Amino acid sequence: MSTDTGQRPAGGRFLTRLAELAVRRRGRMVLAWVAVLVAVVAIAPRVAGEFNEDYSTPGSESKEAAALLGERFQGSSGDTIDVVWQARDGVRNPAVAEKMDRFLAGAGRLEGVGAADPPQVSRDGTIAVARLQLDRPSWDVPEETSTDLIAMAEQADERGLRVELGGVEEEGAPPEAIALLAAALILLVAFGSVVAAGLPLLTALFGLAISASLIGLVAAVMEVPNWAPAVAGLLGIGVGIDYALLILTRFRTALAAGADRRAATVEAIDTAGRSVLVAGTTVVISILGLFLIGIPSLYGVAVSAALAVLVVMAASVTLLPALLALLGPKVNRLHIPGFGRALRKSGDGAPAARWSRSVQRRPWTAAIAGTAILLLLAAPALGLRVGFPDAGNNPSDTTTRQAYDLISEGFGPGANGPLVLAIELEGPGAAAELGGFAERLRDEDGVASVGEPRRSPAGDAAVVTVVPTTSPQDSATSDLVQHLRDDVVPQATAGTGLSVHVGGQTAAFIDDSELVSSRLPLFIGGVLGLSLLLILAVFRSPAIALKAGALNLLSVGAAYGVLALFAEGGWAGGLLGIDTATPVPSAIPVIMFAILFGLSMDYEVFLLSRVREHYLRRGEAGGAVVEGVARTARVITAAAAIMVVVFLAFVFSDEVFLKLMGVGMAAAILVDATIVRMLLVPAVMQLLGDRAWWLPAWLDRRLPKVATERSEATA
């Protein structure tokens, strides 16, 4: 065992001075935060950029196809917006045809939209689809274009004519409001005081307002998807409330023990505040690990989410202590009778302490049972299919879903995601080979139809549209893309002078999934390594660091299993409106790992900080675990409950990938706060005993001194 006997770590002096400054200048500190909020909210929108996604995969064939189309076809990207209409009297009716011609002409004048391809008509003559060519990738088309098109379609609807749109962006209800309401209810139950419950919410709202405005500035310098603010906002709300909850609980405990407001504030920041900084740093490290994946659209998500965490971290150790110093004992005002018992007592005789002792009496049984439960939950992850859900998973009342259904009815499901083959003509005889190449494609299994080759204005390139027999999200479509690239195209173009790139949105999503899968080991290794180094420096124990990494990986594995279960449809998927087996977007497992690994480390830091504090004071390994569990169980339970409802707010989104990510992360937090923290950690710590805190002398000399509690600084 090694204990810190040298000078107090710099972090300890810094946090003490910061807490004392917040107490002395509490009014000015609060005013400073208000001034920052007003300035950011007023100035940031003036220089903010537009949210846009770059889902092109670096070095992929689909990106080469898009580049060739953009260069040779006067700005055409190959992406389209589908205008679908159904007429009871037939789409060739002169009145219907005239009205839709005017509609398509007006649509072509919107920003990002070009001319429409000639309409295709279904065999029964009641459904038609015209594809509006986009002069840029679909994710770069302004949101106003989608809004205007939807309004035009609603105006065109009349008795006997129905117009729907595929490929447009539809506004959904923001999940942050639902998350805040649910979190407020849990805080009221936990604290039993309107004032105490309001402080974490106020801190989180400050962080949310500032970070949301700053994300607009991030969008001005890099690609930020339009769903990144939702992820960053919900993460910021969750960790902001969690961190404030931890500090506030420590503050109330100190007040109850007889400390005045100054001493209670300093103690809360010098102990719980230190844990907040360590825990928040692990979350930021995990999120920034998304840069290792190499997908441009994830860079904006990583920076946005990390920014949200950093802002709420700063608010937790500066704004919150100033508010606590202002309120003092008034923090318990406006008490609600019958509430607040959850965080009132947590002594050695608490139920959590008795539970920990019972687990520690049979550590092998608890460890084996807990591991078996997590592995059972993780088992469905073996069948997890990575891909991209198509519009067939959208809510039935959206125009994109109705357009999808109409296209499937009139032209088959594959018409919702045609493949775009960009062809470079190399040599004088290459153009003559186009007809034979298209005919060769028509003979392939899985191909429903092949359009006539369309030459570029300069005649040096061509484009061929291939419609699969299966939907864009069907695994058979992915197999067809690989078959075309690996077998059909090389054989059919040998010696012809045709250089073919298989592209289009469907192929781009397939390329994205393959890149993520290939980079996943690097990403997991990088996040795991950096996080374990931080935990090693904080707790000064290789065993603790390895245990934390292993248990957190089990938690994430269980989350993947729950995610796969809901994505399969059936009874579980039906709860989210997912009726059939749905592929999981490649970004979801990556984002989930980054967020969940960081949050799992949060709870690890909260629990083991108390365990280490007791161990350094008394040197009793088993009793330290009991004390740590007793002191943190109810706080972690309340924090986890808030996180669960925050992530479940994703379920109310219209986007299927946000629904899946929300339910997966909520399940992971629930598992981590119960099975891992309350079962596996006490069992494993009991099995390790004093060995849990062993540190070689040579490593002790090389590690930086990072204390998580004040008692460590003076040990």
C-alpha cells in the first residue's frame, strides 16, 4: 500500500481558494455568470454557423462518386428529394399534371434544388414520383428548403390528390423540455425542498443555455449535425444535475453536522467538487475519443457534447457554491411534507450499508451472479446489425414515411434508395460500351430496374441509376452493393474504358458503417487507455483502474444488448414504434460507448472517492467499502434516476436512431447504478482486500498527485 505523504496536491489548494472566493464574492460570482449568459445568448447567434452534416466517408467509393457527379454534371451531387403524388383519377389527368408541373417548377427555384427528373408512373397510373436533383449533398441543403417544400405540398393537397415528400427534414419536439420536467420531479422527491431541488436545475439550465449558444459558434468553424445539440443538451442536463446533486448533498450534510455556510461550502467543493472535476474529465476524454473514428460528422458531435460538459463543470464549482453561500440554511426552504427521505440519512446503519455487508459476506456468489446477469443482457448484441434506418421507420404521420410507403406501393421498396453509379469515360470507345454495361446490370439478382445511361454535358462522364429489389436498410441491399463493387463492375468494365464508382446515399451509409467498424478497436483502446490512466493517477491503484475498466465495459456491453433487443422489433421494439428488424446507425454504438464509459467512470469516482477517504483514515479495506456504499448509494441512485429519465426523453423524438440511443443509454445507467455499483463493486473490492490499494513504489514516484477528497491531501 502507498499513501500520499508529501505536500498537498495543487488541485486541493486551487479548489479551496476557488470555494473561498465564491463565498466571499458570491454576489459578484452570480452576476458574472448572468453577464456571461446574457452576452453569449446575445452575441453568439449573430456569428453562429448553420448546422449541417457531412456523412461522406473519407476515401470511400461513394465519396468519389459524389465528387465525380459534382464536377461533371454541373453541380449535381447525385442526392435527391422525392416528390410523390397519388391521384384517385390517375396522375395523367390534365388538371393533376398541370398542377404538379407548377409544383416541380416552383420547387426547382428553392436553394439547393435543381431540375426534376421526368416523373415515373406506377403501372396502375395512380402514383407518380419525380426526383428533384440537389446541387449539393442532402445534408448541406438549408432547412428552409425542406420547410418551404412541406408547405407547398400541404397547399397542393386537395380532394383526390395527395402529395408527399421523401428526403426532407421535419421538425420534432425537443427532448430537453421533457428531460427537465422529469428531472425536476425526481429532485423534489429526493430533496423534499423546492429550493434544494431548484439549484441543480438552475445550474443545468445555465450550462444548457450557454453551451447551446456556443454550439452555434462551433458550427461556424466545423461540421455540426442538426441532432448534435440534442445529444449535447441532454448530456449537459444529466451531468449538470448529477454534479450539482453531489455537491449539494455534501453541503447539506455539512450544515446538518453544525458547519456554517462558509465552512459547508468550502467542504462541499473541496471534496465533492474535486470528484466532479475528475468525473467530468473522464466524460470529456471519452467523448473526444470520437475523433479517433475519422467520421467528419462525429467531430461536431464530440466538440458540442464536450463543450456542454465543460460548461456545467465550471458552473458546478463556481456558480453553485456562490448560490449555496447566498442561501445557507435557506437551501431547505419550501419543504414538501412526505418527501426528501431519499437523501436525508446515509449512516453506517443505513439499508445500503447492510446490503454491502451481505454482499461482502458472499463475494464470489455476488461477483459470479452479477457478471452472469450482465453477460445475459449483453447476449443480443451478438446479433446487432449496423446500418442506417430508412424512412420506413419514421412515424406514420410524417410526410417522409408516407412518401416511402407510396413509393414502395407503386415502384417497390428499393425505389426508396436507388444506387447511383458515376461513370468516367476514358478513351474514344468508352461511350459505346455504356449500353452493354447497363444491360449487364439488369441481369443481376437483386436489381429491380436500371435507368438509361445519362451523359454529362461534356460527354466525358455518365450516370446510371440502379434500383434494388429490397429496401435501403435491408441487408440484401448491402450485399448487392458489395457484389456490384467486387464482382460485377470489375468484370463488366474490363477493357471498356469505363471507370465506375457505386455511390448514392444508400452506398454512402454502407461505407460509413464499414469505416466505423474498422476504427472501433482504435477508438475503444484510446478511450479505455486514457481513462484508465486518469483513474490510476486519481486512486493510485492499478487494481482499481483495471477493475473500473472491466466493469464499465460490461455495462456498455449490456447496453448494446438492450439496444439490439429493441432494434429487432417484436414486443420490445413495438414499445418504441419499431415494428420490424431495424439496422442500428454506425454512429450510435460509438457515441453510446463514449458517453456511457465516461458516465460509468462518474459513478466509479463518486463511490471510490468515499471508499478511499475512509480507507486512508482507518486502513480497513472491508469497512471502507461498507462506508463508501452507505455514503453514496442514495446519491448515486438519485443521480442515476435522473440520468435514466433524461436519456429516456430521446424516446419521444421522431428520429428512430435517437429512440434507440436513448433506450440503450437509459438501460446502461440503470444497470451501472444497480448491478455494477451495488453488487459487483462491493464483491470485487472485498475479494481484493488491501491488495486493491497496492501501488509499486516506482509507479508511485512517477504518477502525478491528484486527490479526490480533502482527507487524501493531508494523509
